[in-house]
Amino acid sequence: MRRSLTRKLIESHLVAGKPVLGEEVGLTVDQVLLTDTNGTLPWLQFEAMGFTRVVPPRVVTYIDHNVYQVDSRNSDDHRYLQTAARKYGSVFSKPGNGICHQVHMETFSIPGQTLLGTDSHTPLCGAAGMLAIGAGGLDVAVALGGGPYSFTMPAVVRVWLTGQLRPWVTAKDVILELLRRLSVRGGSGKIFEYAGPGLPSLLAAQRMTIANMGAELTLTTSLFPSDDVTHSFLTRLGRGDEWRPAAPDEDAEYDDQIELDLGAIGPLVALPGSPDRVVPIEEAAGTPVEQVMVGSCTNGSWHDMSSVTGVLRGRRVHSSVSFVLFPGSHRILETMAREGLLADLLAAGAIVSESTCGSCAGIGHVPAAGTRSLRAFNRNFPGRSGVKGDEVYLCSSLVAAASALTGVITDPRTLGAPPDVKLPPRFVPSEAGLVAPDGGGDVVRGPNIKPVPLGEPVANTLDAPVLLKLGDKVSTDDISPAGAAVLVFRSNVPAIAEHCFKYVDPEFVARAKASGRGIIVGGEIYGQGSSREAAAVGPMHLGIRAVIVKSFARIHRANLINWGVVPLTFDDPAAYDAIERDDRLHLPDLRAALVAGTRVEVVNRRTGTAFTTSCLLTPREREILLAGGILAHTKGGRA
Ligand code: MIC
Ligand code: SF4
């Protein structure tokens, strides 16, 4: 069989299972990345499992999400992360050194290797021919200890690119076009492998944008070959010797194919609420915006910063607009300073922030209530910007720059000639923000770090009320919101649990506490978005023992299993319609059905009717779930 690049990388890292669609595979992990928000729990879990030294050859811990130290709780976490990284063998990336995915791509990406990350946008490094996958914290903790990463073999889809992008059209428009066509569910259970005659025209930075934001399609990951473009990217960073080719066989076999003519795409905008509410710019043009931003792991590249500067040079940000840029890495920011871009941006009235996730995760620059924000970012789930009822539009950095000048969403093609984006011959080798581990020191745990909880073994019978009935596309931002006030509690489960569903239903926590046990009911693609474990462990802490939905997003489903919460899907979606909040559901043989691998019967005590649900588990998942999650499983001596 002629092999896709995906299959080659899976086969060269395979330690368990067969790469057959729908079957579980276990892969060795060459590199691991952790972040401040989602990295504290995995390090605590790594310790709780009794490991003393990381096994993968390259582990990097980044402080990038939450770097505004408004009080010491957050600094406590960072101190813990820095001392744990030093002791257990992880490189430490200091606050301000940049967003994990951008820095990782620049500094550590190696074509042909595997990368597992605690963050859902880890696939960005797929732009360098890496198999880069985002996972929940417990899966990452196991990988840190040398365990394989297990997941269900996805369908491998070839995305066949033809043509070339037209002026003012960007890689962001490519991924928005895919979201427009396929929706946020469209990539579930799939890997997109990019190929075709249009590929050589896409720079590494453009491939990064596309691979990164494939997360919004709920893809397992996205993969580009490693070719001359990759070589020149690494060479410019002084890493040409780490380049190696990686490509599919000619005429490789794929499960499916999508065709995309780059030349047929125009500038696009995603309307507030979901990254797939995509419309041509013409339909949004003229909408007033008070805040415009460019950055995040999707649009923080040199290419983005320099095209924005090209638009702003000699012009002025509109008087009613606050325009903020977040360069993706310290290296980019330093190069911007050396090459004169900073001076031009400041002269135009832009705010240049430190190199962090910043307001992408709702930290800083929270928009005023009732105003509109236009962002060259990747997510606009309700409330994510830090204020209930927010209206966040997503776009390319060029649309953002053009709109910052006018104060309304603006088609950049009205500006005439597009900016001439030049790549500097070399990037400054700024590594001042990286600290190598020396195995020394003591791990310091401040008062904000609380012990990691344990899940409970699945009970024989579950009888509990439906504490929430939700619709389709519930994101982990809905379940456990972003924002500075919440993110400080990522290492403090009892405290973060208090914020569960706070924008969706402020009474949820009180109801859960009063009932002791509960069930959540939802629609399609439940748990999309961030990989945050808090969205599983928070509800678990509040007594949620099962979630019944029409379909799950991959990482969240794995997180539920890893914390002992039973993820069930309706066999007949019509059963969903008959359920109301506060209905008492009775699952008489829950455990026995999970053990036997049969359907799980549910009786609605209010209506007296019964329906069935399914929980398709691999043997590994079954053992973990029944034990009450990975930690409970490990403590039971079955690691
Ligand atoms: C996000 O973009 O939602 C985040 C914040 O980066 C998360 C990680 C987190 O919740 O800490 C992600 O994408 O996984
Ligand atoms: Fe950070 Fe935003 Fe990227 Fe998440 S999506 S890693 S918050 S920049």
C-alpha cells in the first residue's frame, strides 16, 4: 500500500495496536509541550504517579497563557512549574518568551517526530511535518513518564491544494473557508494531510496558521510535508541542519479527499459565537468595531506582524479603536524591534503587547460590555473574551489591520496595493527566555497548589437528576470558562469547580452541590475547543458521574474517561428531545453494561420511558473508566 505521510509517522512510532480506521493505536512520544494553565495538573499527576524523571527526549514547559501576576496565586503556579521542570528534566520557557506553539515550532520542531501537548492547538507543529496532537493533562502525564499516547486511528483526508492565494487573501482565509464548508464538527475523527500543486506557494507561517486552526474543525491534527519551504524556514532560524524531508508516497492512499483552489478564496470573517459562522467579508463590512487585535497562536507570526505593519505604516489607527498586537514569540518581537517595525506600529497608534496568549484566553483587554471586537485569533465562543454577551468576530491579520484604520469591518482590497512582506534573512537567535533543566533544586509548592483529586470507580447503578440540558456545540469555554479570575485556579480543583458553567447557568454549581450526584445532557460535539481538564475534573468534583450527548469532541471525551466520568451517546437522538432539566434518570446496570460492552439502559423516572445509550470503549479505556480514571487506576496498582 502506498502510504500517506500520516501513516508513515504513525507506523514509525507505533508501539500498540494497528493503524486501522477506528482501532486504537499507541505511539511513542518524542516531544512534549506543557503550558502554565494546563501544565500544572499534569506535573502534579506525574509526581502522584511516582515518576522522578521525564522519559521523552524533549519536554518543554511554557508560561504563556496567564502571565499577568495580579496576585501571588498565579506566580505560585509558575514557581512550581519552573522548579518541577528543572528537577524532572523539562526545558522552561519563561513568561514573555512567547506562545508555546510558535516558540516550539521555531525552536524545537523536527520533521518526522511526534509531539504531544496539553494544549488543543498543539497541531501547529504539523506545519513542519511533525505528528503533533493535543491531549488532556493525564494523557500527557503518562507520556512524560514514558508511556505511549493512545488514540483512535482517525480517517486520513488529503486536502488537495491548487492555485495560489490572491492579493489580500491569507492562510487564515483558507482555514476559515474550510470551517465555512465543514463546520466545527467537520474534522472530528480525522487528520487532514495537505498536498497538491498549491502547496509550495504557502510559507511555513501560512502552513502554521492552517495547521493550528484545524483545531477549530475538531481535527485530531493537521499535517504538512517537510519540503524546501520547511528547509528555508529552519535555515532562517539557524536550524537548517535539523531539517529532514518528510513526504507521502506518490499516489498514496487516503480515506477521503477535499479539493481547495487557493485562487478562488476571498477574505472571510467569522461572526460572533462560533468560528464556523463564516461569511464573505462583504456581508460583515461596515460593522463598527471598538477593539481590533492580531496575535494568538494562529496569527502571531512574523508574517502576520510584518503584513500588519505594512498596512499601518504612515497611517493612523482610528480614534474610536483600540488596536492591540501580540507577537507570537520573543524572537519575533525582538526582530521587529531590530528591523524597525515596532517604531512604525507605535507611530501609527498600535499597542504592542508582550508575547503571550493574552486576551485570546480572556486575559487583559476585555472588551467593554455591548461593544464589538474584531480579532485575528482563532476562537470566539460566547464569553471567552471575558465578558458575558460579548461579540467577537474572527478574521485575518490584513482584515484586522484595514479595519483598525477605519473603525468598521473593512475589506482590505479597498486599500489598493497589498503590503510587501519581507522575511528577514535571519531571525535573531533569541533564547534568553529558555532555561535548560539541570536536575537540581527543590520543587516548590505554594499555597495555591492543592492536591490532585481522585475519581471514584463507576458505580453499579446510577440514579441522578439531569442538572443541565444543553444544545449542540457546547465548548469547554462554556463548561469551565477562560479569563484571569478562573485560570488562576487550574491547580486548585475545588476552587475552579465553583466556576463551572458560570456563563451558561449561574445556578448550576448550587444545584449540583444540593443533589450530590448529577448527569449532564447535551447535543452534538460536546466539549469542543480547549483541551482543558478543568472541564472534566470540575464537574466530576461537583458530583457529575455521566454525560449523555449526541456526540463528543475527542479530547474532552478522553478527559472524562481519564477522570472516571462515563461518556454516553444517545443511540436514538430523538431520546434527547424527551428529556427535561431536573428529570431523574435511572441507569440500573451501568457498570455491568460497561464491563460487558453492551448498550447502557436509561429510564426516565418522570416519563417512565426507557432509552438506550452507548459507550464504545477500547480495553484500555474500559479499565481506566471503571477504576475511576487514570490516577485511581494507578493508585490501585494497575498502572
Ligand atoms: C484555549 O485556546 O482555549 C487554551 C486556553 O489555549 C486552551 C488551554 C487551556 O484551557 O488552558 C486550549 O486550547 O487547550
Ligand atoms: Fe493561547 Fe489562544 Fe493559542 Fe489557546 S488559542 S494557545 S489561548 S493563543
